Amino acid sequence: MSWAKRLHEDSFEAIYLHIPFCIKKCAYCDFYSLATSHHAAVMQDYLNALVADIHRAAAAGLLEHCRCAYIGGGTPSMLGDGLVQLVSELRQSCPELCELTSEANPESLSAPLVSKLKEAGLTRLSVGVQSCNDNELNALGRIHDVACAELRVKEAVAAGLDVSCDLMCAIPLQTAQSWKDSLDKLISWGPTHISVYPLQIEEGTELAYRVGEQNPAWNDSDIQAERMSYAADKLSSVGFERYEVASFAKNHKFCQHNLSYWQGRSYLGLGKGAAGMMTAELYSRMRKQGYAFPQLEDSFKRIRTKLTGDKLELEFLTESQACAEDLMLSARLVEGISADQLDYAQSVLGKALLERQIQQLIKQGLLQSKGQRVAPTHRAWLLGNELFSMLWSLTPEFETKTLEVSL
């Protein structure tokens, strides 16, 4: 699909479902999540409401061309057989679905659950490993150990699922050697996708309270850069291909759902804490179907949504803002910004302004020419915020409009 047409999609490319339940909240986590006991009644009530939301969207024809679904959290695997039900509901409601991912944590997985999920139609499992060192896991507030993670990852691989694992660097107690050991262990377990990212100390978390005003040496920006660079080299040496700033895959097992985010495609977010993004056409279509959306101003072409508690947060973007945002998102990808996207951006933002900014970014070593496209450099992987802010500055309207709607 051309870039000019992406702002006029009338059905969703992807769907994201948020499961907010966890056995306990990790020390670094700032996602919407709730500490919940196993088999708590609230989980079944929440699941029933989420299934009703899926049915409503399907009945409105919003999911007829949905290709990717992602169940995130929280800890979706805490639902047990409820997660199997959710996978089945998605399969029935999204006839063109080709990738269906669920996140899981090792302590709430089991071989029987993995088997049921595979049979129900799950294609991909994303396991929150985070570290292959028990001391580091304890410092992060994780409740699984390395032996449990190894067992569950290997079971999922043996079941025939595409398995992705997350690892964090620049974390408490981690050393250069323990980072190398974590990578070696995880690679040996057989996942086809690995995401590596440096820990961000988020305001309001237990970890932020622990460190206070200090900037801990273990989270220094140079440490982050060294660990990420080592991971990129190591994963490349054993057959993983980097396709995004923090994502590596074997055999082209790229996460199609995440690619839809980075390629400007519309996705529906359902569940408390879920984010979504849609075109003005989809917004108007949902409004006519009875969704509680206010009237849309003609100047807005993209709408971002997030359900928080009993309120729906809406963010409205003009065409130039959406265009600049898409340039930023494409700059996360190894393939970078295509010729078609550059042509579209010229028509929206102005040829002279875009060319001047692109040349400046090339001069600064953040972008490089690759035929008719431009792509991020290794330096850009380490200085992403600088690159993204310069691309965002291309829009004349720096501030987006936001609105809260009570539900």
C-alpha cells in the first residue's frame, strides 16, 4: 500500500489486546498492570468484556482485513485456559489473520497450555525472559528463575511456535560478562526472534524510588551503548538479522504486528491500557457504529487512542504530524525510509524543507543514502532520540491536540 493511502485505510491491519494482570508488578514496570491472584474472578469478568468488544468490532466489519493480532500485558499467560479462549475468538473474528502473538511469562506457562494455544491457532509466543542470571532477575523483581525460563522457552520451541524472547541490558548487578552469558544461554534455547533493549528507569516505579536522584553507573548511557553493540554483533554472528533498532530474527521471522506499528498501519486497541491508532475514515466509521467518539475536525487525519480506567484518551494528528511521525517510525527500521515515503513526505512537508533536513541528518552521521531510500546508521541506533526529534521538527504543528472522553 502506498504511503498516501495509509492515511485513508477503512479497516484495521492489526489488533492489540491488553491483559493487565500480573502476579506482582516488576520493579521497573510502568505499564498498566494490576497485581492479581491466580484464578481471581476479576480475570474472567475482564475476559468476558474483552470478548464482547472483539465481537462488536467484528460485527461492525472492522476486523475483516486484520492480518496481525497481539495479546500483551501484563501477563496474558495468567489467564490459562482463558487465553486459549481468547486466541480462538480472535481466529473466528479475524478471517484473514496470518500472525497471532501472545506475551507470556515463564512462571505462568506450562507444556499443556502451550499445546492448547498452538491448537487454538496461536502462531507466535513472546516470552519475557529479561535476564539469564538469577541474581539479576531478583534485582528486577521478576518471579521466575533461569531454569524455569529455559524449560518454558524450549517447550514452546518444541511445540512448533515461533518463539520470541526479550532481554534487558544495563540492569542492576549486570556485568559485561553476565550480559554475554545471558545472550549465549538464550541463543542456545532456540528462539527465532530476540529483542534486546536497555532498561529505562521510569518515574513512579519501585526501581526509580530505589535509585532516587542518582544516575546509577550500571545504567550509564555508555554502558547501554556497549551492551547493545555487543548484542548486535553477537546475534548477527549466529544468524540473526537485525530489522529494527532492538529486534533481531532468524529466517525472516520478523514480528509482523510490530512492523505494522512502524509502517504507519491502523491498529485497534482493546482492553484497559491498550493503545490504538486509526485513520479519520476508521474513526468516522466507528463513530457511526455507536462508539463514544466526539465529532472529528476536518484537519485531523490520524487518531491515537488509549483506554485508561473509565476514560478514553484521544490524540489527534494533522496530515503533516502523521507524516513526520511516520518518518520517525521508519527510522527505527534497518530498511529505513523508502523512495515512496520520501515522495509522499515531500508533497506534505515541502520538498526543500525535507531535502535540507535529510541532508543535515546525513551530514551528522544519523542517516545514510541507500539507493533511493535513506536508512539509519549505527550511530543513529545509539542516538535515536536526536534523530527522531529532528524528523518530528519537520511538522509546523509541534503540539498535537488531546482529549479525554468519559465512558
